[in-house]
Amino acid sequence: MTTSADASGSFPDKGSASHTFVVGVDYGTLSGRAVVVRVHDGAELGSAVLPYEHGVMDRTLSSTGQSLPPDWALQVPSDYVDVLRTAVPQAVAAAGIRPEDVLGIGTDFTACTVLPTLADGTPLCELPEFADRPHAYVKLWKHHAAQPHADRINRLAQERGEGWLARYGGRISSEWEFAKALQVLEEDPEIYARMDHWVEAADWIVWRLCGAYVRDACATGYKAIYQQGRYPAREYLAALNPGFAGFAEEKVARPIGELGSRAGGLTAEAAAWTGLPEGIAVCVGNVDAHVTAPAAQAVEPGQMVAIMGTSTCHVMNYDRLSEVPGICGVVDGGIVAGLWGYEAGQTGVGDIFGWYVDNCVPAAYTAEADRRGQDIHEYLTELAASQPVGAHGLVALDWNNGNRSVLVDHELSGLVVGQTLATRPEDVYRALIEATAFGTRVIIEAYEKAGLPVTELVIAGGLTKNALLMQIYSDVTRLPLSVIGSSQGPAVGSAIHAAVAAGAYPDVHAAARAMGRVHRDVYTPDDERAGRYDALFAEYVTLHDYFGRALDHAGNDVMHRLRRIRREALR
Amino acid sequence: MTTSADASGSFPDKGSASHTFVVGVDYGTLSGRAVVVRVHDGAELGSAVLPYEHGVMDRTLSSTGQSLPPDWALQVPSDYVDVLRTAVPQAVAAAGIRPEDVLGIGTDFTACTVLPTLADGTPLCELPEFADRPHAYVKLWKHHAAQPHADRINRLAQERGEGWLARYGGRISSEWEFAKALQVLEEDPEIYARMDHWVEAADWIVWRLCGAYVRDACATGYKAIYQQGRYPAREYLAALNPGFAGFAEEKVARPIGELGSRAGGLTAEAAAWTGLPEGIAVCVGNVDAHVTAPAAQAVEPGQMVAIMGTSTCHVMNYDRLSEVPGICGVVDGGIVAGLWGYEAGQTGVGDIFGWYVDNCVPAAYTAEADRRGQDIHEYLTELAASQPVGAHGLVALDWNNGNRSVLVDHELSGLVVGQTLATRPEDVYRALIEATAFGTRVIIEAYEKAGLPVTELVIAGGLTKNALLMQIYSDVTRLPLSVIGSSQGPAVGSAIHAAVAAGAYPDVHAAARAMGRVHRDVYTPDDERAGRYDALFAEYVTLHDYFGRALDHAGNDVMHRLRRIRREALR
């Protein structure tokens, strides 16, 4: 049974659509989540989560126990398939629907998460002879060991005046496909030579589902330097390393699939894994942040969606092209077909709060939180909420995991100024929350300077449940905050895309209107607090430029030197 | 029975001196300690400690429970008398000596710790009508609420070219007598009017012991701006505030007692408190850091004594006068009569480590330390000790309690640069230790630039027991470290002074040779580690000048602005 447009243009057919469903699968950093969504209204009927068996390998390689160098982060691709085998059927069972009423499946992934494969898609790490080779595994988005390679990519592109560079804010990230692949070439040339494809995990999982390798427009544009129908030129790549000359043509280039389009039909093998009907629509892959925009009904120009979890991604559509310094990228059709999709991001947000409570909060606090039956985050938040703006006397830089926008520099690091002997844990906790809000304001101001004003901030992701944090973001940005109506935004977004791929809606805009959910203006800025935050934000900006733009601003490059000193000390 | 010089000039008479003793009493921040010392060889025979009943009042006033503003720190003077009543007889009992064999008593105190009294020495806080008035109490050394007053004192002295300013490194501290008194005048003029004397606690306790109010040369020189026989001029004080014109003449000026001289004989009342013989020598008062030098046999030019506890004081004698920018002060006879005594200091050292473990170390660490039966400092030190220099990737500024030398600015605050999601508690702990070592190196370099090279670093105080910390100080300063042979340096130093006051030795040099103890070259610098620390120290200096000398170095005055923002927020 399929649902399609009727002659009047009303999608979907209400009579039958109330009994049709789509499945969205969101591949996060630590787990995969499947959700079953009703096509006609977006109701979420059931979901299931599977943590990855091997998690994130950032200290040792699971297969051998060998140590990994600093800044590495790997994953095991079979963990992704396990999500299809386990979480998808569990979600369908939880939803209480009949599998045969599922019209399609859509997926989204962290990015740039990328792996080397053979021509048939077999990951190199699954070949017995490569099981002990770290470079044969998936490089997770937060693998940051390719920074020297990214630096060379950027330097050379600047020297040669490569036109694509401005589309990425003037700097390519070490997280992306070219930097990570150059690291493979130079550190393990045998792996590089053996790989037929350098595949985004977002596209690899679609390949597993439908048997076709289609590159999605989103990841390919943002992470693989694909602009105006071209990758970086052969001569440029040869100048980086002669062995890299053919990288784009030989290892990357593939047909590009528009977001929301059908990549293929579910294979018999994948139907067996998932329990879904063979042949149903498998949607082109997508990136977790970008796919969230339709789930929050935020696909119109000027609506910025901040997906706030361990890190934050900011995605926004506009009807015009502007090259914004320091953003992650702008891609034609990168969020929805027909609009320019802009992406920016903060590489550590919830991760910083998590690091803080794990490493910097004393026993008296964790014991008191236990006594109250509160999570330590809740307890610190409650303590921090009662203080006036500025009372802690602190300002922090939110770079414990580097900076993705607008500095695009993963070698930056954290900073806290103003601690005294009277500084309490809740003070630093609040200062860290504020620092991440300041980081978001820097991004918003970069867009505004480039002529792309942000008119609405829509928040999605796990941090939406922290009301203090939300209010701080509203006060710091002086914007009203809308909040997505689902706690499973990316998975619902994938389901929306699946509905389009299955033909239930004519495009993502229409599907988002029917299936997305948002609560408008849940938080609004308080003028007095906003004024106090202006003063703290000015301090943040001064420190931001001094430590983050040392060369341009007569600043201090100490963060980079400390990284070098650390590497030398550990050698 | 007394011991005095015999005709041959050999001090003391060995026959009788082995049966004579002196008592030293050290008044610290939280407790008073008495120690009984044998005159002829400095053997420590017994000691006792009494914590102050009222501790440090930095949040509320004990008498009423009323809140105190930020940066206040008060004490109750009767707590000091309780030490005489309790700890002194306990120490004598513990020593197993006969009280009648005690020749004298010497005392030392934190400074500048200062209180308002009537003409007879009665503290104003002991008058019932003033018991609820914070300004009637002792202002402890770390009362920092007079910073605005200190700023005015410094600005005006600079404008008028006051000659004494250079003797204090170019800046007077908010901790000292004039700033604290100006705060009393302007915030509680009734208290100011009513006080007959503004008395160093160091001299007040001697007054209690012998009935005579003698100002000691040490505190008067370092803390009361007494130079070349004069206090700041009446016209200068009037320009600060007309009501302050007579402050020096009326409330401060008194006869000055040389260090090691006799202030008077023990009164009957004090003999009853202490159980010591009436009439024995009571030595002129002294400051805890300065009095430690003879206990460590470090009273010759170029020997720097660093007394490292909650804060660090650096005292050093020289045979010549040089005005060293940023030091606390240089005073003729300020450490021993006949030499120029130089003082510098770091206002937070052990206090920072204490704050860190109380506020920033997670339960998993404190539980593991418990399991091992270790103090949390020991456990963190053990973890930190195994890492190579620079491996943590951090650099910190040790200003959580402000900066006493060479910036003399209590509104500065702490800073940590370089934290990542991989940063562990032991990493920050080590970075904080290193920051304090860098702070000491800044002081040593300031002396060297002024033509006063430091030839030996002698460490005293509670932190000597941390071997990692000691080695880091040796590596960072590239100096061999000697360690005092007593864990009760100030009390032993006071006892040495008492022996001189009682006539058992001709001067402090001779008494120090006989009674002091030091272990030479316990730690020596490692050249490779020292080289790596040079690189980190360069980073420290850059940050030090950027944040601490904002006006002179095109830096960033953010720490002061954050203090202002904090005060406004809490108003």
C-alpha cells in the first residue's frame, strides 16, 4: 500500500494515510535510535535505542587493545548495522503497527563520520588483514588528529586562491573528508591504496539498506568540498601530496542524491534485518543536524535551528548566497532542496557540561544531589539559577573541544577567568553554560554582518530540558526561543524525509508542515538580564579574539603552543 | 635563673643553658601554636595548638550573625589571649620542663592584622556598645575590602611623588594599616573617632604580655609605611581625607622596638595565664614570615626564605638598599637588625590547592583516596607526579586570592588556559602547583633585575612535605632548595628572638647559628625539566602581563571589570 498525491494536491490522503507510517533512524555519537512516525500527522508511535557495542574508541582499538594517539576517535561499522537489526524491529513492535504499513525508511548520521571501503561497500576494517589497523576503521566526526593536514589544506587553498574556500567560511575543518583522508594516505598508505571508496557513514548505511551507493547532497556539500558541481581540482590535490591527486575523482565522486529523494528500495537482506517490507523507499542519507530542521517546522529563510546536545549545530536556510566568514559551510540544497543551506556549529556544548560534572564537581555536591534524588546537572542548575547575572565574577571560553565556528580551529582549548577562593562549583557551571550561549551569539552576529539576519531561534536536542540554559540563551541572544515539539528531532526529521521519498508529500516543506512540531516563543529575553549579558559578552569577544585570532588581533597563540608542548611531552 | 653572656663571649653558658628554655608563640590564620625550645641548641621539647574559637569571620559576624560584605575577613582578639591561657601551659607540660626554667617568651603574628583599641589596649569590639559593629573587630591580613582605599592611597602618592612609595615596590597593599584604617574612617567614623590606637595584632599580644605598647620594627616598617624615621606626612593624609590628617601621629606613632629586643617583663596577669614566671623577658613582636628566617639559619644576604603555607612569604636580607618594583617592601632592620630586610609574597598558594580539592575534585577521586588511606592532596600529587612536564597542556595564573608581588593587586583573579575534554583533575592540580612556582620565579627575577641575586632558596612551612611540589619549585627556579629543619619554623623563630631578648645570645645571628636548623640542597634542578619549564614560564609571563599589567602592556583589564560586575550584581 502506498500513499501518493491526489488530483487536488492535498497530501496525504487522510483516509489511508492515518494507517501508514515511516521509520526514521538517527545515528548519534554513542547510539542509534529508531522511531516510527505516522505519515499524516507526524505522531511518534514507538521508538527504540541501541548503544553501540564498541562505543567511541578514543584511547584503545577494541580489536587489539593497542593505544590510540591523542585526538583520535574511531567507530566500528557493524555497530550501525546492529541498530537496524535491533532498534528498528523494537520500535515497530513498540509502536504496535503492522510492518507492512511502513512506506519507507530514512536515516541520518553524525558527520563527517567516514570510512574506507572496498568497491562493494565492505569496510576495510572487516578484512581480517586490516583488523589491527586503526586507519581501516570509521573516523568519527570528533576524530581531531588530522589538524596538521587541515592546516595544509587551508594554507594551500589560500595561497592558490581556491574559490571554494570562502564557501566554508575561509577554513576547512580537520573533521572533514579531505583532511581525514590525507591523514590516512600519509600515515597508512596501504589502507589508502586499498580503499575503493571513502564513504560518509550517512551514505554507507543507505548503501547497506538499498544496495546503491548514492552520495547525499548534504554531507557531500558540507564535508566533501563539493561546490557548483565540482570537487577541488586534481592539480590542487597533487600539490598537497602527489599521491592525493586522484582522491576526489577516484575515491569520492559518485552520483549525488537530492535530500528527500529515493535512493533505492529496501533489499531483501535489509528487510530481513529490520522486519520491514522489501522494496519500500529508502531515502537518500542525511546529516543529523540538517535533518532536524523540518522536524521543527523550521525550513524557511531566517529560521535558525540550534540542535543542542554534546555539541551544537546551527542550520539555517536562506534564499540567497552569502559567504559568511567562519561558518562551516553553505551548500545549495544542503538542508532542503531549492534553498541555500547554511551550517555553523559549536564543537563542545553538552560535552563540556558532562566533562565538568565528571571531573570538577566535588563529592559533597554529588552526595547532596543523590540525597535529593536529582541528577547532578539538575542540582547544579538549581543552585546556579538563583544567582544574578554576573554575580559569579567569571567568564569562560567554550573551547574545551575546540572551535568549529567562527574560528574553525580544533587546537583551541578552554579558558576560565575570574576564579577566586570563593568560587563555587555552581558558579563555574553557570559560566560554562553562558560561554556556550556567547558562542552561539558570535555565530548569529556573523550571519547578521553577512546580511543574513536570524529572525527566530528554534532549539532542538537534549539540552532543551534545561530551563535555565534556555533562558540564558534567550537573554544572551536577545531572541525569543522556540522549542521543537519532539525529543527525537533527528529521527523524526529522517522519517519526514522518508515520507517524501515514499511519495506521501510533494516536498520537505509540505511534509514539515504536516509532520513537524514546534512550540513558539517558549522563552523570551529579559531586558535587564540581557543588558548585563552584553557586558559579559564584550569580555567574551575580547578573549575570543585574543586567544582565537592571535595572528590577526595581536593576540596570544598560547593555546596552540600548549598543544605542541603537550604532544612533545607525550612523545 | 637567667643565662647571660660570660666574659669570653661564648653564648650561652653550656652548663646552665642546657637547663634553660624559651617559649615561642606563633599566631596563624586559624590557630595559635606554642613551642618550648631549649636555649643552647634549639631542641623543640613540646608544643600545643589552639584553634581560634571564632576562626575567620568572612561571611557573618559571630556576635550577631549579620552578613559581611564580600572580601571581608575579621577575627576576635580574645581568641589570641586564649592561646596564651591554653596552648602555652600545654606546651610547657608536654615538654616536661619546669616553668621556672623558662627565660623568655617571643611571639609572631600574621600581618597586617590590625585592630582598633582604647588607650589601655582594650579592643573596641569588647565594648558592649560596639559588639555589633564589624569595624570594631580585628581586620585579618586577608581582609581585602579596602582595595578602593588602597587604590586612592597609591594614586595620590604617585601624583605627589611620595618618596616612600618606591620602598614598597611602587604600590601599597589593601591589606596594610593605612588602607584598612581609611576604610574604617569612611565606613564607620564613630569607630574611627573612638579608637585611640590602631594596633598591629603582633604588638597587641606583646602589650597583653608585658603591659607595654611597643611597635615592632618589622610590622611598622612593612605595614605602616614607616621609613627613615617618618610616617607619611600630615598633608598627604589630609589630601586623602581631611579626617585622616592626624592618623599617623595620633593613632599609629609609638616607640619602635628593634627585633629581638626586650619589650618588657611578663606581667602578673600574663604569668597567671601562661603559668610562666612573672618578669621574664617578653620580646618585641614580630611577623610570622620574617621571624622564620633565623629558624632556618637564613639571615645572610641572598638567602631567600619562602614560607609556604596557605600563602607564601618570601623574605631575604641584603646589605644594601635597592628599590625593587612590585615587592611588598624593604625595611631597615625589618628581618634582622643591621641589614635591609626585603619582603615579597604570593597571596594564595596552599589556599588555592585547598580551594581546588574542596570545590573541584570529583567523588571518584576522593573515594579512591579514602580507599588507599591517602589524603586527597597526596593522591592527586601521586597521580600528577607521573606525568612529563607539559603533558597536561595547561597553564594557570595563581591569582585566586589576588597578587601580592609583583603586581600588588588583590582584585586580580585566577585563570586556567588549555582545558580540553581530556583534562583530568590531577592535570589541573599540577598546573596550579606550577603556577605558584612560576609566581615565585617572577619574584626572584625581580630581585635579580634590581641587582639583588638570590643565591639560595630555603623553604619553610607546611608545603615542604610535598616532594613533587618541592621538585617543581627547584626545576622552575633552577635553584637548589634547602628545607628548614623544623615544622614549627615561626614558633621556633619567635623562641630564638626570645632567647636574644632574654640575653642568652648577643644577637639574632648568633642565636640562629645555635638554635636554627636547615637541610641543604634537598632538591636540585633537573636540566631537562627546567628547560621545558622555561617554555611554560614564558607563557605564564605573557598571560601575567596581559591580565595583570593591562594598562602598561596593551593588555586586558577583564579581571577588574569582572570584580565590578560581580559587586554590582550582588548589590
